[in-house]
Amino acid sequence: MAKLPIKLAIIGGGSSYTPELVEGVLKRREQLPVSEIHFVDVEAGLEKLEIIAALTRRMIAKAGADITVTASLDRRAAIAGADFVMTQFRVGGLQARARDERIPLKYDVIGQETTGPGGFAKALRTIPVILDICKDIEELAPDAWMLNFTNPAGLVTEAVLKYTKVKAIGLCNVPVSMKMMIAAMMDCEPDELSLECAGLNHLVWAHRAWLNGKDVTAEVLQKVGDGAGYTMKNIAEEPWDPDFLNALGAIPCPYHRYFYQPDAMLAEEKATAQTEGTRAEQVMKTEQELFDLYRDETLAEKPAQLENRGGAYYSDASLNLVDAIYNDRKTVHVVNVRNNGTISALPDAAVIECSAVVGSWGAKPITVGSLSPAVLGLISQVKAYEQLTVEAAVHGNYNQGLMALANNPLVPDIHRAKAILDDILRENHDYLPQFHAG
Ligand code: G6P
């Protein structure tokens, strides 16, 4: 049976990452007949949106593809009739991210985009907006799949699955990056490796790694402990303690450094913030350079400079998933979905990040069952923080916000939790109407 062509709606289309996504679409033309891409953004992002749309059209023309590109501020028009809605936006832009990173540092707490109080602040700004987007999807494209990259991706996906009927899957580039890095360490092709991933977004472990059927977990841990390259562009490569890794017995993700080595990561963040600026402040400069390149009318491909960003492979993660759903591939991908017994100690409704079989029905997680207390303590605490954050964001509830921060393992003291919360609410006043209602 001939399959219908695909319409993609990209919410946050003006992102500097978008050319990678376009490259991914063009690379998969044989198996994914995308006929239309509708980029949408907000008024403040209009200039970037137009630059991205023009570059996209040049990339498509160079590839000789036949894809209609629309760029508009009309979210409903983008969503209407879409098969896949990809969400990749940042409420408040990089300025808001820079504040998220700076506020906790004032209190000697990790200041990071997605973990700790920075991720909390981002979630408060983002959740009401994404729930609004979901209302449009429920009305205009109820059968569409929403692939959510918007950070903090797991927490935001939990809000979507709890409060809407949208068919949503959360995605992240970390698991793909882990696989690529482990393949480089083991000197093999990524496809020869199988990783059994389970945890939360930006807190995911590969509990087992197999290379062509042989369990190589201990070998990988040893290489990571010996200093094999194992981080993303946005995370300082603090060395791992080999004895700790050996005792842990599971391969952590690069973000685990914030939880297992907060002293060193905080010291590094504070030093860098003084010299080069926080990560958001550094990224603002990179973005400027990228958009200067994107404006060049002779450019018709993704420039290499995009690889300096932390989000490498994000296009592979999302388009391989589109491929698996559209072509009913029944292949294994790491996704953010409802737990439903996958990690037995967590609630069924909790969103986890795990390996799953993906086909036309969506994603079916691969059960890991009971995990060791060595990892369960951290997951349970962070999940409690996430659930409290969803409630605080949806209801604009100060007490739940305070309890969320008090339960975040990166916030060591309730007095600091309260001061940080007050700063976040004050500095994000215009983005948090839910806290000012009534
Ligand atoms: C990682 C994370 C993404 C995050 C990105 C930030 O790849 O998995 O969730 O958005 O880094 O990268 P940046 O270059 O903006 O610091």
C-alpha cells in the first residue's frame, strides 16, 4: 500500500540547531517522503526564523528534493494536518537560560540549563506553553506524534502525558551520544553495540553494554575511568574515579557528573563564568557566528561550526524515531515515555528515559525490573523533584516549587532553596503568569 507523504511541524523552527534537522530529513529521503515542513516561532524569533527558512530552501534545492517549506508565526496552521510535531523551543531565549545558570551560582549551587535549579526554572516557564501547544494538537492533529526535545525533556514530557491526550515521546541526544562515544572507545561500529539504558532524562545509565553479544560493561567502565573521551560539548570533562565506576557497575551519562561530583563541577562552573561566561553566555556568541553564516546566500549545507554545540546527533535521534514509527521498523531507540513497570520501583505514570522498541504504535519500553539501590536512591529523589516541579509549574504553586527544590539533590539547604526560588520567581516574572493569578 502506498504510504502518505509526511508533514512536519517544527515548533521553535528558528533554532540554530534546525539545519541539522533539515540535513537529517534530506539524508533519509528514500525512506521518509517528507513533502512539507512548517517552521513556526514567536514574534521575537522572526528574523532567525526567516534566515533558517531561506537556508532550508537552499539546502533542499541543492539536494534536488521536492519539499514545501513554510515559515510563519501561525502555530495552528503549522500543526493542522501535521504527522509529526517536533518541539524544540526555549521560552525566554538564551537570556533566560543565562539567568537560570547565574542565579544558583550566587548561592554556591550548580547553575545548569537542565539539572538543578536552572532546569527547574526552565520547566516553570516551559510547561504552561507546551500544554497550550498540546491543546492545538488535540484539536487540529489528534493523530500526530509529538516528539519533544524541549528541555528539561523528561520533565516536560511528563507534564504533557499527565495533562493532555497528545501522543508524545520525549527525546534527547545524550543516549545516542553515549553510544557513539562508547563505540569510539571500543573501536567498533555503533551498530555493533547494544546498550540497556534506563533512568531519567540527563540521568540515564547504560546498565549493560554488549558488543556483538559479549557483555563489555566492565571494560567500558574501565576505559571511562582511565580517561577515555566521554563528555558532550556543554559539559566539562571532569575525570571519573575508577574505583567509584567499578563499584557502581553501570555506565553513567555525562550529566551524572553534576550529581556525583558537584564540588568539582561547581568550582569549574564558577571559574568559567568569571572568565568566558556561563554556557548560555558562550552559546550566545556561537549563535551569532552561526546566524552570520546562515545568512550567507551561498551557503547550502549545515556548517561544521554547529558541531560546537552540545546537541550533536539530535537530528539522528528524532528522524530515526520518525523512521521507526512511519515505517513500522520495530527497532530499539532510547526514549522518554511512561514507566509502566519498566523500572519496578518507580510509579507507572512517571516518565523515564529507557530503551524501547519503536514501531507504528509508538514506543514499548524494554523492562529492566528492579534496579540496584546504588542507582535507585538518586532516580527516586530526582523523580520526586520532577513530579513536584510539574505540579508547581501547572498550578503556579509556591509550596510545591519549594518542595521541588528542597528535594533536588543539587540543592543542599532549604534556606538556599527558598532564596533561589524567590530569585527565580522574581527574575522570570513576565514568563510565569501562573504564579501571579488571583
Ligand atoms: C546537550 C543536551 C541538550 C542540550 C544541549 C545544550 O546535548 O542533551 O539537552 O540542549 O546539550 O547544548 P549547548 O551547546 O546549547 O550548551
